[in-house]
Amino acid sequence: MSLQLQSQVSLKPFNSFGVDVRAQLFAEAHSDADVREALAYATAHDLPLLVIGGGSNLLLTADIPALVLRMASRGIRLIDDGDRVVIEAEAGEPWHPFVQHTLAQGFSGLENLSLIPGTVGAAPMQNIGAYGVEIKDVFAGLTALDRETGELRDFSLEECNFAYRDSLFKQQPGRWLILRVRFKLDRVAHLHLEYGPVRQRLTEQGIEQPTPTDVSRAICSIRSEKLPDPAVLGNAGSFFKNPLVSAALVEQIKAQHPDLVAYAQPDGQMKLAAGWLIERAGWKGFREADAGVHKLQALVLVNYGAATGLQLLDLAQRIQKDIAERFNVELEMEPNRY
């Protein structure tokens, strides 16, 4: 057996909140064979199997009575080399270094997704997105293992059911284990500069004709100012989704709060800025023991050192309740909770 199993392992280094809980068993998968061994072992010993990537979308609230398998497979391959290239990356590749690799090769398309924490394999789970670009916009396919049958399956864009922070893989939790992901990128850049802060930052830097790398650097600069580094202050990035609500509700809220931030959606709904709602409700900078809301970004819950997952969850639920009572808006948590 090549899979290296460890017992009673602290997961503090493997979740970006830095919550200290223990896994009954822990292993890292560096290959498809390791993944299959882990599945077989869990089945033979009647153990649940929890698969994690970079741990940047997790809120761990208790010790995990399971085999925790961290995806650590690495490798980047050029699959199709034309005007548009298809590049494939293993699930364990760290996301931001992968983005920087594609830019260094002269491929554009991922620059707006710079500095997002996590791994390549986790990216399609919630269709990560930032500054006007989502995974679905550059997606060329992925290969996943069906945990029910043990068979490999290739997924097309249509089969993934991508939506705002959602996908088939999130809708069917525990069934599909993503092994590698393919992206369709451009040799000739088609930049997405719709978001004002990106254009403003480029202007401040004196860049009139930006390259994809310029856009990446600008976004890294913006994100670094808004979001704390998990290595310094435990967090999982944006903790709540931006809620989708009716236009009628937006008008009701605007009657009391004319400066409400809302964006029209193609289906007629409106997307609200969850951070605006939380800040307006007075939670920005709130701290109770070591669980708190970041002082610069109300959308980010933080662990100041020794907060437990239950303390962070309690804070999140209190914020949800307050926003529902104040604005009649239901906030949905982004991180997966265990």
C-alpha cells in the first residue's frame, strides 16, 4: 500500500481558518492510484472519506471521525496548442501559482482570478469567480472519479451545471472526486475590465494599455488590501454569497437605504453586495474572543488565533439572523461545514 496513513492528525495546517481539530485518519493523494487506495480503505473499514484541497473553503466545527484525504497531485500539461490553447492541471495544483504559470506562458483568461486561495480541483466545485470572470468562462472540461462506481468520467461545460458559486459537484456532494481540470485560454488577450476598481488601479499605475499580467498584478494589489492573508490572520475569504433577490425587494430596501449596492442579473433578479449589508448592519470590525469580522472587509470572518469552528459558526448565524430581520434578505454561507 503506497498511501501513507496517519492517525489523529491536527488539521490546523490544512484549513485556512486555522481551526485546530483532528482527523481520525489522514493521507495525501499524489496520484489516481492513491485516490483509489483511499476509497478502498475507507470502504473496507466502514469509514467516511472527506476529500479536501487547500482548505480555503472549510469551516471545521469538530474532530473529523473519517479518513481525510488531501488532494496533493501536481502536474500541468498543454493539451491543445492553437489560437486558443487547452491546458490541463492536476487537482492538487495550488490555484494562484497555476494562474501565474499560464500568464508566464503567454496565455490569458485567468488573470481576473488571481490570488484566489485554494487548489485547481476545488475551483469548479463552486465555480469560483472574481472581477467579472468565472471558471465557466474559461472551462474546457474536467476528469472526475465517480465514488459510487469507481469509474472515471469526463465532464463538458454543459454537464457541470455551473451557476453563481454553484455546480453539479456541489449539488451532488460526496459523489464526484475531481482529479484534473482543463481550461481554454487565449494567446491574444481579451481583457475583462468591467469592474471599476480594476480600471482605477491600472490608471493609478499609469497603465493605459494593460497586458494580462498587468491586470493580474492590479487585482493582486486590490485583493491584498481588501482580504487578509490566511497565513497571518485565519479566514476563508468571502464567507457569504452575494444574495440574489427580486427587484421589488431591492426597491423596498432602497426606500430606507438609497445607497444600496445592487446589480441587475440577466434573469431579472438583482444581486446584492453581502458585504454592504453586513457593514450597514454594524458588524464590520466586530470581535468576540478570537472570532470576528474583518475590520476592512465585512464579508470576511476571521480567526484571531484560538477561535473554534463553533464560535465562528455561531457568529455567522447571528449575522444571518440580523440581516434577515433588518433587510428581509437570507445570506448563504460559502464555506463547507463539517
